Amino acid sequence: MLTDILQVLVGLIIGLVIGFFVSRHFMMKYLKKNPPINEDMIKTLMMQMGRKPSQKQINQMMKSMEKYQ
């Protein structure tokens, strides 16, 4: 009875540790492939739309993007 409970707990702990490292690996891989938006990307997007952005506009866009993340 006690050994059964210990086996379940040990299995659960091992599963959580393995799951953590596997999910961490996939998340790092995803972020490397799709980096978050930075100031250079915002500046490039605005220039492609035909606008010359000021630093103030870029900062405003960065603040609004941080709200939604």
C-alpha cells in the first residue's frame, strides 16, 4: 500500500521534471524561430507603410505592444 503511493508520487515528480524540460526546449526553439517584436521591426514596418517614424512614435508602439503580451 505505502510502496504503491510512493511509486505514484515518484512517477509524478519524474513526469513533471521531464515535462518541464521538454516544454522549455520547445519554447526556446519557438522563440529562436519567431523572435518577439522589437524597435527595429516596428521602424521597418512603419517605413514600409510610407511613414518616417520618430523615436516617440516607436516608444508608443512598444508600450502598446507590451500591454497585449
